[in-house]
Amino acid sequence: MKKRTIGLTTAVSLAVMTGFTFQATTGQTAVASVISKPTIKLTDIQNHWGKEAIEGAIHTGYVDGYEDGTFRPDQNVSRAEFLKMTATALKLKVGAIEEGNNWHTAYVKAAEEAGILHEGDFKAGNIGTTISRIEMAKIALRASDKELQKKEYSLTESTAMYNSVKKGLIQGLGNGELAPAAATTRAQSVTIIDRILGVSASKELPVDKAALSVAEVEMTGSNVKSFFNIDPRMIGSTWFLDTGVKAELQQLIIADQNDPADPFMHLVDISEWWPPKANKAKDVIVLAKFKVTIEDTAPKGIILYANQHFMLGDTTGIIRVRPEYKLAGAMEYDKPGVYSGYVAYSLEKLPNVRDRIMFTIAGKNYFLAAKEGEK
């Protein structure tokens, strides 16, 4: 069958209906310049947080306002729409829109050929589904890193989110919240694409420290790397404390009570009490999350005390964990079950960094985090 292209009139109509600028096409190759339209003064972005990015995107030409003079910045964006904007902004080679095909087909193909979209990036739903923040993060990260565009490189969700936050491509929604499954709006989309273009131009972007800390914990179970530049060592390790009794380390977190944006301070309560030997102005808080399993075979008449069996070395005091997050203080072997939660301690923050974090677990010392090469 002979391939045909949609004419210019049809492309202009699509742009007006969707609020996205389409490229004029001739034969099978897209013309680099966008369709020229009269400048429209947008009526709904004057006080919007994304105003600058929106105006920049319209000036660049990869997105447009609607015919009624609005941009609708808080309207959700589909996967297809985000790919279209990204492909246009990056000036990818986009084939003609063939008659009988959906308008997005050429843009999806261009993104796949460029390596910024890989098979499996979109799971449930279809190309018209609203794009999530984690899906957007994967595309943004690949678009700014040629190595990741290679087919042999796969990205887990936690790795994609961490590295996109570390590059400044993605920021939190407040207090470090990542919300990977949340929908993406038109304003958020153009903001992310503006950052992609910035990274491509070797521009250093601001990094959301709180979001990076949360993303690091999601990826590794700990934020000691970004906080002290040391490596977590024993996340996921299991200790057999007694017959039928075991404990697993799930997370190791540093929280800073002097940072109003710290995303982990909600786990503890220091409003009415602080360890007498601790320095509230200088110390940080170390939280270790353990899962303790007591089976029916455990010896009877024994109690496991959390702050005796899981103790931070060099601590300046015990910190109160909020009831909904804490590990039970006393776990009776007579009551089999799974107990999960945090123990917390204050720790002196040295002038530069700490080179290790040691815990005493059931009477033995373990470095839960240390510099690479440390024994």
C-alpha cells in the first residue's frame, strides 16, 4: 500500500485541539522548524510556579497554548504527549504521520530509535495513559545520558529515580516526597524537559537534597552515602539471636534535626526530651530499622529488649521514636510473631564526616556502614 502523509491543515488542527505544536511534514521526513502561529498571551499562568518554564517552552517551540488562550498547566499529560514534547525539544528525527496511524506513532518510534524509550518502560495501561513521575524520570535520565540510551542498559525504578534526582532532573514535591506513581502535569512536563536541555548543555542543576536522601534510601536502604560519604554494608543482613529468633536490618537512616527540610524527622519525637549528654545543635540522629521474627520454637520466658540488643556505638543517647514507627521495646519469646520498626540514637556529627557507624547487635560489634576498604 502506498504511504501517505497527513497534510499541513490536518496537523494544524491537531495542534489546536491538543495544545501541542506539531512539525510540518514533507514525504517521510519531518521539517525541523515548527509551524508558525500568532503569539497568544496565555491567561492562566501569570501566577503559576511554572510560568518561566512554560514561556520558555513556547518560545522554543515544542509546546503551545490552547486556542482559547490558556495553557492549562495543571492538566495531566499522557505518555504520548510527553514523548512528543521531548522528541521535538531534542530535535529527534521524526518520521511523517502516516494516514491511518495515530498522531503519536512517529514520536514513539523516534524516541525508541534514539534510545530514550526502552521496551518495558511502560507497564500497565497504554500510550494514552497519563505518564507517571517514575516513567518521566526514566525518559529524562536516558535523554540526558547517552550511555543509558544503549539497549543493554536497563533501569530499575529506584535507580532511575535516584539518578534523575541526583542530576537535578527531578525534584521532590515537598519534604523530599518522590511520589513515583503520581501523575505528571503540563507544567511539570515542560519543567523537566527544560532541565533535560540544561543537562545536555552542560548546565549544573540544583539538587533537591531531601528528595535525594529519600531516593537513596529507596534504592539502597540507607542515606549514609550522601550524608557521610560512607557505604552501607549490612542492609538485608540477618542475625540469629536464639533458637527460633532472628533479626534483619532493613534500613539505616541519618536524620538531621537542624535541617527543617529533613524528610525523616517525622519518625522521631524530640519535642519534649533530648538525651542529657547529647548536643542538640551538633548531633544527628541514627535510625536503624529491624525486623525481628520470633517463632514458636523460641525458648520460653525470655524477653528481647530492643535498646539492649541493637545499640549504636559512640552514641550520646537514646532518641524516642514515634509509637507508630518504633520497634517494640520488649519482645517476649512467649509471644511469637514479627516485630518491625526503628531504634534511634543521637550521634556526634564530626567536623567533616564519620568514617564508620558501628552497632552492637546481641553482644557483638558490626560496622553497618564504613568507608570503602575499611575493615
